[in-house]
Amino acid sequence: MVYLKEFSLVSENNENIILSEEKRTYFHNQYPFRIFPKKEFKDIKFSDVTILYGGNGSGKSTILNIIANKLNCDGSFGVHGEMMMKYLEHCKFETSMEYFEEAKIIRSDDVFDYISNIRRINNRGFSQREMSFREYFDNKDKTIDDMNDYQNLKNSIDAKRKSASNYVRSRVFDKDVKEQSNGESALMYFVSEIKENSLYLLDEPENSMSAAMQLKLTKFLEESARFFNCQFIIATHSPFLLGMTGATIYDLDSVPPTQKNFWELENMKLYYDFFKQNSAKFEQK
């Protein structure tokens, strides 16, 4: 489903006019001016899945930030940089008439924060397990004479009936969370955050994910776009995400940025050459 059809950045001519109208002659930071005119990049047309590809400094994250602020997406940082508001005033966009539930930007930092929270839960759970193990062995051989001491009596009976692992497991919460790797936790974050009928801007979502997890994320995003009416605009250089079925890919490393197939991208050619040169090793029986 296409909710955002087109977005126009500020042209070089308009940038010159806007900056010339500024009374001041010194700018502490012109961001995001002077980034895209030299790339000759102005109009972006979107499909169900649109990928902004390029190396560090290519501007792919900046474009997501501009779009997020212009559309007032959930998760946007709000306008920042002394010239951002002026730049946004001159950006234009076109949406379809389709209703969408939410528009949200998800950055790699959001995923890392989620993983950090999981780690804090894990650390707290580790302390709880340590305490529960000590409690188990304290209670296992303990004789409770006072029948009015219900809690100690209950703990003593539990310790005698259960193994140490079952005793601890019954007292420590978030068991399933503790068994997740960083990549699994990251995937779980996207599964929990992405809803039907919505527009999402994803900034390098593959960070912290292994190849196997990136493949699972790719399948999840493909299915969300195909069956659950989601639209994705993704900044990435993951080969798995770049290979998403039907994705429109803008190569921001080229001037001007052009739409390409994933197998035409420079990085993908490097992957291909590497595996082709080493194909015999993979084909050994």
C-alpha cells in the first residue's frame, strides 16, 4: 500500500534564494541545506517498499529525518538544527487518499535502547535467580515448626517437591525474554512495533542482527507490505533487505541518484565477486 507517493527536497535554486534572504552572513550549521543539490537529487517517488541505499555520508538518514519531521511522524526528534524549520517549509509531498493508522520512524538507536532494556531485565533476573537458588537450598532441609508461618512453610514444601531449576523458574519472571539473543530481541521489537495499515521509516534496521535474523526481518517486512497494507521507506545497505521483492531502490552513491536493481549496486557486485571467487570452497562435498 502506498500512502506517501512523492516527496520533494529543496532544489539548488531555491536553496540559494532562501539562504540569500537570510539577513545573517554566518551560519553555525546550515543542515540540511547544501547536502543534496550537489547530488542533483530532488524528487523521490515511493512504492510499497522504497530503499535508500548508500555509504556513510550519502544522506540516506538525513532524508528519513527530513521526511519524518515534515510528516510529524511518531518517533521523530522534532525540528533540530537552526535551519531545519526553514528547509522543511519548502519541502513538498503528495499522499494518496488511503487512510493509514500511523506514520512512524524507527532508528537503530531505538532498537539498541530496547535491547539495553532487555539486558537490564536480564541482569535483574540474574540477581533474582541467585537469590532464589539460595532460598531453595535454605528451605530444602529446613523444618518449619510454626504452622502460622505460612510463607516459610510454603517455600519449604516447594523446595522439597521441586528441583532447583523448577523452584527458581517459578519465582523469576521474564523467562522467555532472557533466552533471546540481541538479534532475536531486535526482531521481536519490530514485530511488536509494526502495525497494519501504517507507514514506517526504518533507519538501518539490520544493525545488531546476524545474517539469519536479517533474513527473518526481510520476510517479515515483505509480508507486512504484501498482506497488512504497510509501506516502508528504508535506509540500509543490508544485502538481504536490498533484495526485497519489488523494492524500489535509490542509489545515493551515484550522481544523480538513480533507481537501480539490487544486483546493479556496487556493494552487491563486491559480494557477488567475493563468493564467485570462493565458490569452490562452498561447493566442496
